[in-house]
Amino acid sequence: MLDHCSISHRGGVVLWSRSFTPEASHVASSATSPVNSLIREALIEGRTAEQKYEKDGYAVKWTFFNDLELIFVVAYQRILQLTYVDDLLTAMKALFIKLFEPFLTTFVASLHAMNTANSTPSSKNAGTSWNFAKAFDGWDGIFDKLLKTFEDKAAQERKSRFRPQPRANQVESEFTSEDDSTVPTESPDVTRDEQQIARNVQALKNRLRGRGGKHGGRRADSGASGPNSESESGKRKTKTKTQRKWGDEVPTESDMATLDFSLDKPDAGTDGRLASDLRSLVDSASLGTRTKDGLYEVKDWDFGNNGDASVIAKALNQEAAQRSTSSLGALGSLFARLTGSKVLTEQDLKPVLEGMKQHLMKKNVAKEIADKVCEGVGEGLVGKKVGGFQTTSNTVRSALSASLTSILTPKTSTDLLLSIRTKLSSPSQRRVPYSITFVGVNGVGKSTNLSKVCFWLIQNNLRVLIAACDTFRSGAVEQLRVHVRNLSMLGVDGATDSKGRVELFEKGYGKDAAAIAKEAITHAKENGFDVVLIDTAGRMQDNEPLMRALAKLVTVNNPDKIIFVGEALVGNEAVDQLTKFDRALRDFSSASSGKSRGIDGMLVTKWDTVDDKVGAALSMTYVTGQPIIFVGCGQTYTDLRQLRVDSVVQAILSD
């Protein structure tokens, strides 16, 4: 049984709607209705290739009629398995267009005229100037008959599936033969082989049992050898491996202390080594810029001048169009097939979309995401009227560029510094530090890029406390200690060092990470720190116990930001990692606290290793809908960059 059905224009005007229950009618009229959520989270963001959208226990399906810019939507309870919804949408669209096409054409033309006159129509104004109830008179009865037809057909299919089958004994009695010659006989060779196998197995068991007895006897004898054997074993245990010699002599405690680079050296810099160390920690060419307000901003990532390399830009070039289509590149040759004034169909777009999908996958976009992006672009182009090669190429280019831009454009603020300052300046009785948790799989560079973010925060005159919550990996605490020592030596605004601006909070190994993070936030609150950066242990997305432990850390401490750290090198794996991390955090955190928390943003590492194959950024953003806050691109503390959407789109479209 359906809950809600509607037909609307892409401009937001609802032409017809029907709710089948009072509860569905109440939900449909609210701002958080499944249909409104579909428009905000799927249609506006370009996620139209999804087969089904789910929200608050509802499943929503839809279809487009691009020529008249109409959207047909059906919503029903997610627990119901309604197999006829797709067929209902197709039939409803065909009937509605066939019956009311003249009126719809006039209505859409009037909307375009109003837009041209800089008068944006609203559903209220459209409702007063157009009498939809009169225009669509009789549609309610037609829809009821159509719906009843599909529901009856589905009921008949269910009955046929559960119809009782004839009993097996009746079938067997029909084919029972009284002829003794048809009864199979057992071969004597088979019987002999089975007996031989049984004898061999028994002999093997006896042989193994005999060996076990001998070993057991020897163990018993050795165990009963008295106190002398215990003293001998004690002597053997006390014998240890001789220490490795460094040079000609065994190293002393002072020698070992000099080899421990994770601790501060009181006499560091006396021999000039400090200056060389500082030069290796900071790349002056990668330093960010300061605004008029004195804020330190990281640089934007520069892909280089790829403007002339764009395949679709070549397709739009007149001189390139006059030459052979082979000069247009891989995608341009496909666009060249779409020539002449016509209405684009699925068959016309199929080869173009296939080439587009292959191009996206070459750019390291996950296959699943490439399929959905191309399907979304195709759905927006089917039914469009184009004329000539130039118009067709421009239409395809605009659709692809608009889709990529819509996906990559942040839906929330990426100004992390503004969020920090807003919380710190909020009028509260007790100042609470801003906390950021870094999560991700093993070996992607969480600790290294956490230190880069820490350097950026220090340059903006913020006091930072780093919480060492990776209590599993050997050397994790020492690695952060080295970073804190290095960062404390780097000055801010002419100062010689940053001591006091960054500290490490650690409790060693084998402890509860959630408890350490909570203690760190309390310590930061009591000692006037502005930001707490929480480093977590790397874990695979399929490891449920570790994912539960991470969700516990998030639930107990409720950090302000949860940043997923991923590699730019991954392709299809990026989708699996982010999907499972986000789902596990939401499921496990909501199960324990009732409040669901997911990924709030991404930090993509090793960005300098992929050139223009930046598809991982598109894959990660598509999966979560969250922005990429930073990208890591080197080994110094200044190697942190921001991404510009237009630059990423240009890199993806380049050949």
C-alpha cells in the first residue's frame, strides 16, 4: 500500500499529490517529509542515479520527464516489498503526459517566460494563477483505476507463489514400478572398497594413538625427574642473549639516551643542528599566506594550467570542430556522433555515457560512482532538444560539469577556523575546547597530517593539545612526541619557538582510548587549551570490534568534528572504506546513545602522487555528501592544501 504520490515541476510547483493515510498526509505537509528530503539530499545534489531513496522508515522512488521538467514521486513504507512501484511510475507518467500535454506545455512555457522576466514563480503564486484541480479533472479516478490494476496483479502473483504444490507421495505413486529388475543393486566392488577404507582409517588411528603414548610417556618421565631438572631449567631461563655491541664497547645509559629522539634535549641547538632541523621541518615555498586580519591560511592546490587540455573544451573550439573528430580526444569523438537538430534519446546518449564512464574511471573514480554520475547526467539529457554539433557538445559538457560541481560543492561550511572561534567565543559559563577526531584505516597518514593541522592551528595563535589515543600501534605515542617537540620549536609571528602552544597528552599503551580522550578534553578545559586533536588507531572497516570501540570514543566524548583520513591513491576501495566507516559510526553510536554521528569531513593524503587522477575526491564526496577540508601533499608541516571545486572539475574533465 502506498503512502504518498505526487507530480511536481522541477521549479518546485506541486501539480498534483495524494496521501493515502492521515499520518502520511501530516508527514507530507511537514518540512521533513520524505519527498522534501529527496529533493534536498538527492535531486539538488545530483544523486539522481540511485535506484531508491530511504528516509525515516520510508522508501521513495521517482522518475523524470525532462521535456516538460516534471518529477513523478511515490513514497511507501520501507518494510513493504512493493514490486509494482517502478511499473506504476512508468504507466502514470505515460498516461499523465498523454492526457494533459497541451496544458503542461503551456504551463511550462509560462514559467520560463516568468523566469525571463526576472520573476521567480512560487507554488503559492502558481496556485492562484493556475487552477490545477480543474485542469487535471478526472485524473484522480484514472489514477485509482491504474493503482488498483497493479495492486490486483501483485496480489495474484503472491497467491500463485504460495499456491500449495501436489504432495510428493502422490507423484511417487504414479511412477512406482513393480518390476524387480528396475531396483538398483549394490556392487560388491563398492562394498569391498568401503571396507578397505575403513580398515585403513582404523590402522592410521592406531598408529597415531601409539605415537601419542610415546610422547606422553616421555613428557611424564621428564616431568617426574625431580628438583634437579627444575634447577637446570631455571639455569637455562636465566641465560639471556648477549647484548649487541655498538663499536668496541657495550653502550652505556647515556649512549642509549642520545639515541632516543622522542625526548626533548636540553642542549639542543648548541652545535647548530637545530637550525638545519628547522629548515627540514618547514618548506618556505609551501607556506600559506596571512590575511588582513592576521589569520594564517593554507594555499590552494594548483593543478597547473590544464585549461587547454580539456577534451570538452576542444569540442567547443570552432577550429577543432572544423578539423577531423580525431583531434577532439576520447570524449570529443563520442560527442561528435550527436549531430543535427533532434530530441536526445537513451540510444543516442548510450555510447557517449559509456565513454564518459570509462574516462571517469581512468581518473580514479570508483566504478560504482562513475555509473551513478553517468546515469544522472543521462537522465537529465533524455528528452532535451539540441541542434548542431556545437549545441550538443555544449549541452553534454554543461550537464557533466554541473553534475560534478554539484557533487563536489560543500553543503556545509568548510571554514574550520570559523567554527573553532565561534565555539570559543560563545557565551558560556565554562570555556570548552574544540575537539577534532581523526579516523581512518591503517597507514594512510593520520598522525602525520594531524601534526600538519596542528601547525596550521598554532600559526593562528591557538593552543593545541594532542591526545594520543592510539594505544595499540608500537611507536604511536613516540611519533606524536616527536611531532610535539618539533612543533614547539617552530615560531609564530617572529617568536623563536611555540613552547606552551602545543602539548601531548598520553597514558601509554593498552589503555581505553575513549577514557584517554575524555581525560584529555578535561585537561584541556582546565589548562586553557583551545583545540584538542584526538589521534586514533588505524583499523579496517570490516573489523566490527574495533569499529565499536571507535564509536564508543565518539559517543563518550562527542567531538565537534570527525575527520576521515583517506588516501588519494585508492579507487573503488574509497567507497567501501567511507561507506562502512560512516555506517558503523552511525549505527553503533545511535545504539548506545540514541544520537547518530557520522563522518563530518575528509582529509585526503598523498595528493601529490596522483597528478590529475583526482577521482578519489569525487568518490569520497559522493558517498558521504561531506566536504574535503584539506589535502596532504608532502612531508613537511606546511604541506597542507585546500581544494577549489572548479579546479577539481577541470582536472577530472582534462584528457
